[in-house]
Amino acid sequence: MAQLEKPKIGLFAGGIEQYWTECGMDDLPSAMEKDISRLKKRLEKGCDVLFPFLIKNEADAVKAGKLFLTNEVDMILMYHATYVDDMMSVALINEVRGIFPVLFLSQGLNGIPDKLTLTESGTCWGVNSAVQLPSSLKRLWMDFNLGLVFGHIENDKAIEEIVSYAKAARCVKNLRGKKIGFLPHRSAGVPMYDTFPDEARMMGQTGIKLLFIYINELLNKMDEVSDRESEKLADKLYKSCDIIEPPREEVVLSAKQAIALERLVEEKEIDALAIDMFPGLTPICGMIPCVGMARLIDKGVVVATEGDISVSVAGLIIRELCGKSVHFWEHLMFDEKKNWILGGHEGGSAGFSMAKKGTKPKLRNTQYINFGKTAGAPYNGVLPEFITNPGPINLLTLFRGETGYEMRLARGESVDTHPREIHFEHTIFKPNIPLKQYFTQIAELGVCHHFALVHEDISREIEKTAQILNMKLKYLTE
């Protein structure tokens, strides 16, 4: 996948000009500029930062807001370098509605020294207005959404938290307009009420767009793929995978379907594909589309089996936060002594690149579907089989609660172990709490039984994404 761009912060910093125009503190502006420069330099390790000028009054605040809008910043960081009156803050907020603001409750001095000058003291007066502002905003707009970070400019954790907010704000902004394609619909073969979506609510909360793709469109694309192209990709599969049951002709057919599926997704400009393989698509196309799904995941497309919109959106959130591929995952088996849960999904649930280093993916038949009994379908089918890499992981899903979609998040690790012959991609998840407590949390909170799994701990960014979306988040592992 392409490397993520740095989030862009609009740095709103300054204070009321009366201090140096009426009170004789002539050197305060230069002292504030030094503090702002220190903050900007520290933030630039993880973000692009736009600091237009020192904010001195309401007119400056409006002007800065217009610049932030023009430059399409992802987040506004409000740093009160000295006292900032509410009129200045509100003028900015009115100008940049839609850009998430974060208040940095900080000061110029690192601590409270025994001796200090009036100007040094003045670089800390913004603490007062930063305490005041959240309450003022609540009185103006009861449901105003504002981030808060506390700590000194030299505090690494405070800077990291600001950067996390910026990543989350960029994620939410980029989520708007992302296209999720149903191919052809939600799960039709097996009713799964937990995954039945509320499309309107999901669009309203996240800004995503939905469209439907039809099986005949995939068939038409398959007809356009030449035999030479199919054979060439099949040769690559034979080199990169161990082929177990499927005969050559089915591997070639899976390659043809994979090429067609990739072209269809590219043509439709799809960001996430919620695909349902049965009872229609696989028998009509003559092949289960798992090879194509795995290749799409490697290319950065979020792929959710059984038409799951919740995991499609969860996967898009993960992709926007860290740029990593997502494994479509569900619970399958547990080991209480080891505190392990084996999970995954049949075929096309993870990209080939996610296979554990030092192992070679296999192409297998299906674990439990006898295609010989399905009219028009091949006997075997072609599915990848491997175990994913070890390391820290997050599981994320969106659950339809009483007031809208809510996030459910689990933390733990992917176990470093050998592949099991279960005929699809899998990850053994070790949560950071005992299994009994974990499954009790699931039962009490409610989940969508499918999850988006990512090999990274981005829980801090997910928390802030939920806050910006005004979406409840519950941990399953705490």
C-alpha cells in the first residue's frame, strides 16, 4: 500500500493584544513566538503544520480560519500562548465549522520556577483561558465536540496525543465519500441478523457512500480477460503458493476471475468491497472469488465477506489510520489454557502479503462446501490458506446500538505459531484478558460477529476517531 501522507494541523496560537498594547509588556509577542516555534518544531516530526501568524484579536482569528479552510487542514490545534478571550476562539470556530478542534492546555514555562519575570508569567496565562473555553463552548453549543490534550510542550506523551488526534481527524475527513460496493448484496444464503445493516444511519454517521454491483458485471469483465492474461497470473500463483487440491484449470479460472474483479473495483473506484459469495455469485461465475479478494486486500482495498457493511467501514477506518491491510476475522475455536482464539474466514479474508514470514501460502479446496452438489460450480474451488504474522493486533467492528452505530475494540496479539490445515487464512488471537472475561464482555456489550483485524495497536487513534465521529466506543478487553 502507498505510504500515508502526514496529517495537516492548523496551529491557532496567540493571545489578546491588550497585554502589549496597553499594559507595557512589549516583549511578550516575541516570547510567545518562541514558544509557538518550539511547539511547531516538535509537531512537525509527525505532522505538517500551518502556523499563519500570531493571533492578536477577533479579526486575526477570522483571517486564520479562512487560511485553514483554504489549505484544507485536517485539524485545528488551539494553543493559548497567553490569555485568549472567548470572542477570538468563537470567531475561529465559526469560520472553520467542520474541522475538528483540539485544545492544548499548556504553558510556556516547564513547571513553576522560584523566580520569574512578568513576561515569563505572561506566557502561562493561557492556562486560565484554556480552562475557561470548554465550559464557554458548552454554554454556547451543548453538544460541541472538542478534543483536549494536557501537558507541557516538551512532554512527549502530550505531543504524541496531539498527533494521534490529527491522524484521527484526517481519517474522519477522508472517510466522507468513501465508496463501499455491495457485490451483489448482504448475506442471502444464511440469515445473520447482527450484520443486517442500517445503511442510512451508517451514511449519516460516517459520510460513506454505498453502491451495488451486479454479478453480470463481473461475468462481463471475466469475458474480457484473455487466456494469456489468465495463464500468466496462474503461473505467478504456482510460483508463490503451494497448490494442493485444485487442478490447473481451476487455478486458471480463479486467475481470470481475480483479474476481472480487480478491474471492476478499479473501474467503479471502490474503496471497500462487501461481497457475498453464495448462493448466487460463485455458482453463476463458476468459481469462488477468494484469490481475487486476497489480491485486492494486498492492493489496499478493504474486503468484507458476506456483504458486511460494519466491517467494511471498520476496515476503512483502520486503513486511513495506519495504511495497513485488514483481515476479515471471526471467532472459530479457543484454547482456554493458552488463552488463544483461532479465527479467520473462508478464503479471501486476508492478503497474500499477510502470510507469516518464512511460510508459503497454499491454495486449497474449500473446507466444508462440496461444489459437486452445486449446479454450475466447480468441484474444488480455489482458496488461500496460511497463518498471519505474529505481533500486536487490534480487532474493530461497528455494532448497531440503540442510538446508532458504536465501536467495539479488542486488543491483544497474534500468536507466533505454525499454520493449521483449516483451508483458509487465519490468525490466532491472544486477548490481553482471560477468555472467560473476554467472551462475557462480548455478551454484555453486543458485537457484530465479524471483525476487521489489523497487525498494529492503533487503539489510541481509534479512540479519538470515535470521539470525532460522536460514536460510542467500548473495549472488549478491559
